[in-house]
Amino acid sequence: MEPKILIPVDGSETSQKTIDAVIAARGRFPRKLTLLHVVDVDKLAYKMIPDFQVEMIRENARTAGEILLNKLAAQFRDAGFDVDKRLELGAPRQLIPRIANDEEFGLLVIGRHAGAGEIRDVLFGSVANYVLHNVKCPVLLF
């Protein structure tokens, strides 16, 4: 049985480089992959936005996430992968490890944003660093 592979994506340059690397090494990966995009609700919470507009903003972010997932899934499908798309709302730091652990993924493939810096990661942490230390499965870090 092939391991379940989870690839969190966020539309960044780092995320695209991770996708490109997986596609370039497609012979080393199972055909079936799961792409996960988490709409970071914390970034959507602005104090100046009236409550009645918050749902509209969430819906727009959800739609943008679906568009992103469709675009990235097409890249994988064109390379011969079978892709499951998954869109979640919440904090990426919390949701990515929870999904990887609860759904028993065998490998998590994630990119680390360049330029953030080691000191910043130590003080504030990065999503990739947090995920790396909070999942049960192996992590392939780009």
C-alpha cells in the first residue's frame, strides 16, 4: 500500500517551488496526492471591518482558495498525478499537523519560506517549523 502524501500549498513562490520539485521527482512519489490549502482566518480578522462583512470576506477567501487549488491540481494532473483537493478555514499552524496526524498521512511535503531568517523562526516560529515538530509522519522540507 502506498503512503498517503499531504502537500500544504499557499500560492507563494515557495509553494510553487515545492510543487515543481515534486513534479520533477514524480517517479519517487506515489501517484495519489492530497493538496491542502488553509485559508488563514486570523489574517482575515481586521478590527475595522464591520461584522456583517466578515462572512463576505471569508467567502471571497474561500473562493480564491478553490481557484488556487484547481490551478495547482491541474499542474499535478498534467504530470500524471491523481489529486485530492482539500480546502479548510483556520490557522495553518494548527490545522496542517492535525490533519496529517488524525488522517494518518505517511508523508508531509512542505516548503519553507525563504528570507524569513533563522532568528525570526526562533522568536516567532514559521508554519513549516511548527508543522515539522508537531506531526507524527516524516516531513520532506523544501
